[in-house]
Amino acid sequence: MALWVVRTPRTFRTVVLPPSWSYVARVPMLSSRVIVISAPRLCGYWKRSISEAVLPLHKEETYNYQQEYQPTYHLNDAYNPFFKETPQYKEEEKLQYSSFEQINHYLLDVERLYNGTVKSFEIGHSVEGRPIRGIRISKNPGVRKPALLLDAGIHAREWVGPVVAQYAIQQLLANASNANLTDGLDWYILPMLNPDGYVFSMEHPPARLWRKNKAQTFVNYCGGVDLNRNFDYVWGGPGSSDDPCSTNYRGPYPFSEPEAVAFGRFVLSIAQDLRMYLTLHSAAQAILYPWGYTNLVPPDWQDLDALAKKAEAAMSLVNGTRYHVGPTTKLVGLGAGGSDDWAKGAVGIKYVYTLELPGLFYPEKGFHPPTEALPIIAREAFEGIRVFAEHARNRRP
Ligand SMILES: [Zn+2]
């Protein structure tokens, strides 16, 4: 299989698909790029088409079908010792699930408290008009530095992600022993990418397991788009559904949803500085790296795998919890159109990870670990984030 990213004039719109499988996408927000992914037997066709059209090739990668991969841990090997004994916490160590309003207040509070270092911003609005907010942590905002992007909450029911994102903010700002993590590295943290879905899952108990946003669809009794299937990289591929009643409904076209568009635009606006993209999900207890749209892995998968294993080892020192490490498809199955694939494939960020936080009692209560478990989950996750951040800071573009 081969992949080309081709720079084209803005007017170039028509791409004729050959009659059998391959994929072509304009990346609308990158305005002048077309991505072509082709099965081996069609490589010649595409190479000729590209050269006949005199289109400058930006990137060409060839994937080997034989590139087999063995994940570190099999799914039933992950170990979580939490319930052996109930931990006791000091009052200040306790963590809670927070409402959408509380998350936003928290972001504004830290901006006030750390005025000059923290800047809050709004990247856009949800379908129902709620703001999607984030903060930048930058010790020396006038100076350009490498940056790390951390987000959470794209899937409404995965409540533990926003808890960890807020914990990371608190650790970076209030814990002096973490001061080095903001030296020479800017942080962009967006704890809640899907406010409508989150509010829905919190305020309507029957909708506790709601995953999507709150868009209307062409089926009036089935609403919502899975925002993590709506990104424009092999959009519509395997592991996403065209049925609005499915929890994996990908939307009518790539970037059809305002939440995904807002996030995509934001990522592109900071892309030049981004060295690392971490997206928090739950509850597979795993560190995943691309791809989610195919069983294949990217050519640099060994770099991603090695760093993920280093992070996982650091996380395991907190409480003995072991996370799975491996490509998305191998560990949680196919899912085309995710923000992680898009960040790596379309934007070109090398280090992209989905951090699947633990569920405990997965799957019944997988999306709602007891609050006593939150401090351990957050501490473990932060130790992994620390390893990723140190790598991002030290790495040249
Ligand atoms: Zn998720």
C-alpha cells in the first residue's frame, strides 16, 4: 500500500477514483493538499496520474503488507491492583468529576491565578452553542517554543479524561517539582471537546453512556455524530458507520461537525510548533498510536512504540497498574476518522497518542470509575504525560 500527499493548486478539485479500492481526500483546511492512499495494484495508476498532472509530491510512503506487529500485552493481561485495598487520601488529594460549568470556571480561575503564564481561549462552539475552551501554559509567551497538545472529552461518556486533563493543569502550575515541564515547552490543554454530549450524559441518567455530540441527523429519532469518526483522514473508512443510529456514526461528510472543525482549525493554527499530540479517552487502559483506519502501522511505528513503552513503564511505578501498548487497530479495533489519525496523517505530527484511561469493572462501569480511584488514575496518567512532555521538549522539529 502506498500513500502520497500531493500539493495541488487551490483550483484542483476533481480526482477521478479508479474503479477499485483506494482513497483520495482533499484536506479542506490544509487547502492545497490531496491525500491519496492506494492499494498496491493501483500504485502505478496513481503515480502516473500525479506526474501527468505535474503535481509536486510532498510526501510519499510505502507500507509493507508484511509489517506484522505484536502488542506488548494481550488485552486480558493488563493488571490493575486498585481493588486489592482501598487507598486513603488526604483531603487535598481527592478528585471529583466536574460539570461542564466547573471545567470552564476552572480554566478561567487558573488564568486569573497564573496571569501571564496561562491564557485561556475559545476555539469555537458546539452544535447547541456551548463554548469549547482551552488554555495555553507558556512561561515566556513571547518566545516560540515546541508545544504539546493535550485534549479530553471528545467522547461524552468518558468522564475520567477531563478529570485527568484538569489534574495535569494543576500539576503543571501548582506543583513546584514539575516546573521543568513548562521550561522550554508550551502546553495547550483542552479538557472538553464535546460539551453538548458531556452535559447530556451528566444531566440525563438514561443517557449516561452517550458518546456522540448532539447534532440532528437525517433520522429524526437517532441524533449525534461520533466526533472521533468525523476527522478528514480516510474519513468513512472501516470502523465508522454511515448509520445515524450507530454510536460510531461518522457524520454526513468529513468535518461536518462544528466541534471537529473548531478543533481541526485550532490544531492547524499551532501545528508548526506541535511536537506531540495526546488525546485522553477511556476505558481500555492502553496507550495507542496510529493507525486506527487500517491494520498497518506507520513507517515510524517503532519510534512511537518505544516512547509509549517508556511512558507505560513510568506509569506502572505509581501503583503497579499495567497499560497495554500498541497500535489502535490491534488493541481496540478499527476506527477511521479519528483525531489521532488526522493529526498524524494529515497534519504531520510525528508523535500522536491516544491515552485510554482505565475503566475498572470494564465494561459495565467502565466509563465511571469510583471517585476513590481518580487520584491514582490521574497520577499514573500524569507520569506517562511527563515522559511524553520531556521527549517533546527535547526533540528537534
Ligand atoms: Zn473514546
